[in-house]
Amino acid sequence: MDVSVVITTKNREALLRKAIQSALSQTMPIEVIVIDDNSTDRTADMVKEEFPQVTLERAPEARGYIVQRNRAARISSADVIVSIDDDAVFSSPLVVEQAVAELEAPRVAAVAIPYTEPKKSNEILQRAPDTKEIWVTDMFRGTAYAVRREVFLALGGYREQLVHQGEERDFCIRMLNLGFVVRLGSGDHVIHNEMQKRDWARLDFYGRRNDVLFVWNNVPWPFFITHLMGTTVRGASLAASRQNIGMARGILAGYRGLVSPSNIRMPVARATYRLHRALRKEGPVPLSNIRHILPQLTT
């Protein structure tokens, strides 16, 4: 299968250089696509000068990583998209090859590639418990995943209304609704050197806003009211405990989004919702345990 490694970036010239070098060191032939979200530093110049073999797309205005990752999928002509953040690198030249091999199983449309965040701990996240089974999980993290481009585009990619945060969970439940699963990877990992300087106010606002919108967009009756109330109470309690006005504003913005004429509610099937909730609460399960359920999800 043909592969595009996608890196979306903004104003991280030095980190991006390492990410590109890591991508170009992979053993299998790949296309590297860099989407520059309207950087104001020398990011675009650096890519042009140092990596002429890389496909560079510079956005005319900053729209955020969700929009730009969708754009990358449309630009690519590959069968598989592997995405890493601009502050991440592959731990070995085999990561992409291993992830693509794990995509070849029936019903698997995405692989959650194992990754570490060494500034937090040495734990390897998104790793399958063993290699004897295909382990299905509820979602992947945006810093380390492989996805079938055809499936990604069929779903319209990420919901751009989300702007920031929560797009992976929303995408993965919609993908599950088509009968496709996210597989935990078992190969070499991605190293996510997460930047400590982050816009926490933005994260707090959009995190709580998009929790509310997730319920509206995806949760079917009769679960909708209970899930919405639970999400609201948990978000409000967290905002109150931290005295965080941004979180409170995010919850209110989420509710305003519910009455937006452009926000048409299209919940997933009940079977999809129940399976996704079980994976989220109880953890990954072997594909063999749920294979009989998958054809029923859209009914």
C-alpha cells in the first residue's frame, strides 16, 4: 500500500526538522506531506531549502490542525495516511512499515500506533497487550496513528466545527458505525516530545465545548439525555473545582452549538454506541470477540 506521512505544523521550525528527518528515515517508500498552518517564522523556507522532496502546502490563513489534516488527506493520493505531530519522531525506521502491515486485517481501518511522552513518563501508550490477537480500542491519539485514506474521506474526515480537541474520538465512533475498528499497534513506537508551553485556555474551552457537541452529534436515543446530563455535570464540577471560567464558557458554547441551524444531528446506531462505551470504559477487546457485532452496527 502507498503511504503518506502527514505532519501539520505552525511556528516550530526546529522541531519540525527532526520530525521530517525521522519520517524520511523510514524503511518503506513514503510521501511526506507538511501542512504549514500559516507560520510566521521560517518554517516554510526551511522545508523548501532542506527537504525539497517533501510536499509542502502553506495555508493562506491559520485554520488549526483539524482543518489542515483534512486538507492533507485530500492532497494525498496514497492508500494510507500516517499522522504525527510536529513535536514527534519515529523511534525506529520500522514504525510506518509495521503499522501499515497491521492495517491489512479485515475490518481494521485505523491503527493506534504505540507512543511515549517522555516528558511525562516512560510508559508506552496505545500498545496491544499481546500479538496473538487483534486488539480493538475506542480511539487513537492524533500524534500517532495510521488510517485508510478511503475510509477517512468517506466519513468527511474530522468535523471541522470542533476547531480544536476531541476530533479523534468523534471520528472513531463514526468509523465504528461503518463497521470498521481501531486496532492497537504492537510495533515500534512514536516519541511525542510534547511542548510544555501550550494554550491551556484554548484547551479548556474547546475540551468542554466539544464534549457537549460529541453527545449531540453521536449519541442516539434513549441514551442521549442521560449522557448529556452526565457530561454537563462532570464538566461543570471540574470547572468549579479548578475555578476555571474557560471550561464553564466552553460548556455554554457547546449548548449554543446544539441550536445552530448548521449543526444537524446524525447519531450513530445504538449497537455502535454501546460497543464504543464498552471499549472506552472497560478497555480493548480481541476483534474475535466482537466480529459478529460489526455487520449490525449501521442497522
